[in-house]
Amino acid sequence: MPTTNFYFNNFENSMEQRLIEDLIIESIKIYGMEIFYMPRTIVNEDLLFSEDTLSTFDDAYPIEMYIKSVDGFEGDGDFLSKFGLEIRDAVTLTVARRRFSEEIEDIETTKDIGRPAEGDLIYLPLNGKIFEVKFVEHESIFYQMGSLQVYDLRCELFEYSHEQLNTGIDVIDSIETAYSGDMNFYQLLLEDGGGLKFEDGSFIINDGYRIEDTDNQANNEYYTTQTQTLNFVDWSESNPFGEI
């Protein structure tokens, strides 16, 4: 004879499961906040290292999430390292599975997996910064309620490295405009918006392009001048590692 409760059988009663799920969604809407979820678009994946340095983010979906890190940001915080000041804030966010599937279709998720994926981005209006999803925990509530209703997203502060942000949200897309060092932004364009190309297919870049205009810490022109003046390092493509 089964020992489970005949009146509250969470594991088999679909109506009970739906009620619990509705209560969780309502709680997140009450105590959570609306964020923008940005699935990553894979452009040129390295199958060996399972990474893509040319990722783009073309959509931003508003969805409510609960900030599980109620005591403040986690991680190493702000500290001075040998590379200067580093900010390694981390945060754990909870999103309802059903709400995620309602707002973002499976075909619009990273690699069509139908769930949040590592590498996706989250814009947090709380501090106006972008966080990267590092790990998705799908068993944060370990079947105590009969099924799994939420995802826990463990996120870290995103280090922008010239990714393309074309979400249509001005506050997000302005990050690319302000900090991207991609030379293709300075390519010569035709009347139809297409870029002029060399015979090898590469784009023709305007002579006015300077990496120093977008990166205050760049010293490319300084080192180029010094190497030409002192002639102590040969940076040519044929011999980038020495003078011989």
C-alpha cells in the first residue's frame, strides 16, 4: 500500500503542480524585478574549446526574475590585482520555467535548447550593468514540490570584448557604440549600406580609424612610433617575434 498522502500527492496530481507553479510565478512577479534576457547567437564556434569569439546578441526579452542574492552581490567584489582594479560581482537569479518558455520560444534560445544557456547575457536595471550566465542550475528545488518549476542562473559581471549588441534597446546597444574597437564600424559604405571590399573579401577601413578613440588604455600608436624610432622590435607579419 502506498505511503504517500492521498489528499496532497504532489508527484502525480497535475492540478496541484499547476497551483504550485502559479504561486511561484506570482511570488517572483511580486518580489522580483524585470530584467532583459539576451540569448547568444553563435557565429563561428570553436568546436575544440567550445567557445565563440564572434558572438552576437540580437534580441532582448523582458522577463521577471527574483534576485536570490538578497544580501548583496556575491563573488570576489572589487579588488586590486596585478592587472589593476577588477570588479567581479556575481549574482544568482531565479526565473520560472513556464514564464521563460512563454517569453522565449525554443528556436530563439541559444542552440535551440529551450532553456537558459551558459554564455547568454542579462541586463540588470538595478545597477545598469550586464551579467553573463555562467551556470544554469535546473534542480535548485530538488523535487520537493513534485516537479521542477524554476531555473537558478549564476551570473558574473560581463567583460565586454567587442561583441555586437543589436537588441533594439538603446541603453544596451549604446555599450557597443561606446566601447567597441571593431574596425568594421569604420568601413567605407555604399549607398545601399553594404561595405566596400578588397579582392580578398576583407572590408576597406576608413583611414580615420584609431583604436585610441574607443579604448582609452590603448597605446598602439605610441608603441608603433617607439619601435620605428628605436628599431628594437620587428612587428612585421613575417617576423613578429624577433629581429632575425
